[in-house]
Amino acid sequence: MEELESQALSVLDQAKAMSAIGTNKMYAYAGQFIVDAKRLIAKITDAHKASIDAAHLAHKAAIALRDSHIQPIHAALRIVEPLALAYKQEQDRAAREEAQRVADEQRREREAQAIKDAEALEAMGFDEAANSKLAEATAPQRITPVVSTLPKVAGLSTRKKWVYEIVDPAAVKREFCIPNEKLIHIHVDGEFYKTSKVTPEMVKALEDKIGGIKVMEVETMVGRTK
């Protein structure tokens, strides 16, 4: 392994020392360098394969063992959590209804008292004060938070969030859609696979077919490693 590491570092040093290619001889040297470098990559990959495979297997086995221990607990939570949540929601609903009942009763009492006070003020000739008293009684009151009647359990809480369900994929606005890059790659990579002469018209047709993309041809160096 140390020898392979030394070879890899040597390759990097050689690459840093290489200047721009200006002759066929330099191109041939660079080409052979690329092939040798790719072969060294394959050699290093093969050298590490056994240890990496063993690590993957050990990691997979450890994950499976951990999940086998956790799975019964998740199954238990799937039973108990809905039961506890259903009870909480029912108690919360009852608490809201009771709070609303008390608030309505207090409002009616305020309004009844305000009417009595306004009538008394009006009888004494204080019309403006009577109107103010009625307006004060009917003004919106501060909303009092509903106090939960559930016992406190240390470490337990609930959280509310908004979620969604897509019921008509075709109706989702474009700005909320993610391009399927895997499918686009399959189409672009395979469109001209067996075509020896690709024309600009053919490229334009593919771009129009997919929409929103620019198709171009790139060239890379490939070196056989065996």
C-alpha cells in the first residue's frame, strides 16, 4: 500500500511539472501519462477492494443488528402514540369548548350589566356615557389561551405542522416542479448513441422535446486499464 501511495504522489508531481503541449511527441507523452494514471487508479482500487468490501459488509451487518433491536420499539410506538394522541386531541377539544362556553357566559353577563348601567345613565340624562358603556361591553375581548387539563409528562410534547398531498400532479405550477435529471440524462445520453453524424437540427429537436435545456457534446480522455 505504501508503494502505491508513493506512486500516486509521484504521478501528481509529474503532472505539476508538465507544461503546455506543443508537439506530437509531447502529446504522445501526455497520452501515455493519462493511460498509466488510469491504470494506477484501477490498481489501487483493486488493492483496496477486499478491505472496503469487508468494511461494507461489517457496516451493513451492524446496521441490520441495530435496526433489529429498534424495530420492536417502533412497532410499539405505532400502537401507543395514536392512542395517546387521540386522547390528547379529545381533551384539547373539550377544553376549547369549555373555554368558549365560559367566555360566552362572561360576555353575556357583561352585556346584561352594561345594558342595566346604560339604562340607568340614560335615565339620568347621560346619553353619551350610556353609549360608551354599551360600546365598552360589546368591544372584542382579549382571547384567553386554553389551558390544557392533561398531566405534564417530562420530556413529552407534541408539534403541529402543515403537510400536503399531491392530488393532481399535472396541476402543480411549474415553479414548484423539479426537473427529472435522471430521465433527462437517459434521453440525452442515448439519443445519438448509434448516430455517426449528428446535425444541429437533430440537437435542436432534442432540446425542444425536453425543453429548458441546452444539449452539447463534450469530449474526455479514456484510457484502457487492462
